[in-house]
Amino acid sequence: MNAREIPKPGRGAGYRKASEVGTFLFCRRAWWFERQGAPSDREPERVLGTAYHQRHGERVAATPRVQVLARLVLALAVTLFLLGLWLSVP
């Protein structure tokens, strides 16, 4: 089986997004209209939610860099503390 034969997640592969399930549970008719491509009255909320998730994803991607920076600062602080103790010993 090659990569072309493996179904990709999406509407045709039997997969559903969490937002689709939420729409279906809220209102089956709204779910059906969404699948037909009908415009939604909640477009402003969708745009805000998409922007929020984009920012959140960027923060999550930056987490390893922040952890490395925190470890470097901690190592510097411990080094300075030990240097201060060593220099204060008579």
C-alpha cells in the first residue's frame, strides 16, 4: 500500500472534526446546512476562534525555546550564587 492509497482525514474518509460533532449535537439542521456550504450567522465567532487557536498554537510551538531559556537563566543564577559563596569564604 502506498501513500496514495491511505485515506487522509477529512469528510470523505469517515472522519469528523470536533466542531462538526458539536454543531450536530447543537442542531442537526445547522450541521446539515454547514455541510452544504451555507453561510453561518456565527462567522464573527468562528473568525475569533480561529485566531485564538492560531495564537495558542504559536505559544505551544515556542514552549521548548522558553524552557531552554529558563534552564540557562537558572544555571546562571546557581553559578553566580556559588561564585558569591566561594568569594565570601575567608
